[in-house]
Amino acid sequence: MNTQHSTFSLGGLTLHRIDFDPATFTDADLLWLPHHAKLQPAGNKRKAEHLAGRLAAFYALRQYGLRHIADIGDRRQPIWPPEIYGSISHSGTTALAVGAKHPVGVDLDAIFTPEMANEVVGSIVTPEERRMLEASGLPFELALTLAFSAKESLYKAYSFATSELPGFNSAQVIALNAGQITLGLTAAFSPGLAGEMCQIHWRQDHRQVITLLSKTLQSA
């Protein structure tokens, strides 16, 4: 599969980006992955995305002197080496990965169209959160996508703290500005973390947004 590797910085961390051409993917490309047999039932689109994500993760882990290819866990999560946290995301023909010594979550999403935003807004944010997004000064479609993506980054970073798949009511948007979005955890995520706050960095990349949680939680 044809791929191109690049890096950029966000939130004090280096993110590794793989741009890939899924039309050039073949099943033989998967042989680079020790766990390739687990992917055989998947379609070519899923296989290409997975391969690009694992390649981005491989580059991210090389920063720590590791040559490690993340396996698939029982909850379909990447398996990272001991003492290293990591996160992978992909959208369209781009995959991102990041590694750190503390919990970290990255998410990449296409910006909602106005039609999609109207359709999904009620499932992503509360009326109070919606008013905050509308007052942020950002186009509403962008602000809503950021809320969606930031919650995804948070859930990826702290999935170990909950045994359930969290819903979007598990975190609430507290503030949003040009570069950061603040989320507060609710008891729906984890009773022990209710009231904790986190700062999530974001940037826009053409018609996509990237969000990154790269710091530990702090008490409100």
C-alpha cells in the first residue's frame, strides 16, 4: 500500500501521520503485522485503515527506542508496551498515532456538514452545551465536531477507568476557545472521576479536526 509518513506537534507531543492510498492495498501488505490473521474477515477498507494506523503507531513508538507493533486487545483496543500509553485514529485516507508516558488520546474526524450537525447534535451535547458551542465564536458545525472529537479523545485516553462503553453524556463541554476545549467528567463515566476536568488541544486541518488529550486529569 502506498503511504507517506510525516509528523507535527500538538499539546507538547509529536503526532505521527500516515497518508495512505487504499486503492493500492493488497492482502500481502498485512503480512507485516504479526496479528494479520485476526483481520482476515474484515473488508479491504478496514484492513487498509488498520494497517495505516499500526504503521503510524510503529513510528510513534520508535521515539522511545521500541520496535513494537500494537496487537488487538479483547476490546479491539491497541496493545501498547509496558509503561507506554498510546492512541490511534483514522479518518478518510489519513491515520494518526501518538505515544506518551501518561494517558493520551487522539482523534481525527471530518467536520460535520450542516445537515449532519442538525441530525446528531442531540446525541452529542446537552442543550446547555449547545448554547456554549453556539457562543464560542466558531462555526457551529466546527464547534460540534470538536465536542464530538474531544469526547472521543478523552474516552480513548481513560478507557481503562471504566468497564462500560461511555456515552456522550459521560463528559460535558465546559469551555471552548481557539486551541483548547475543556471537558468535565460526570458520574456516568466513572463515579470516582466525577467532577474531574481535562484540557484537550485541537487544530483544524482543512476539512478535518484533530483533538489530543495529552495531560493527566485535574480536580475541578
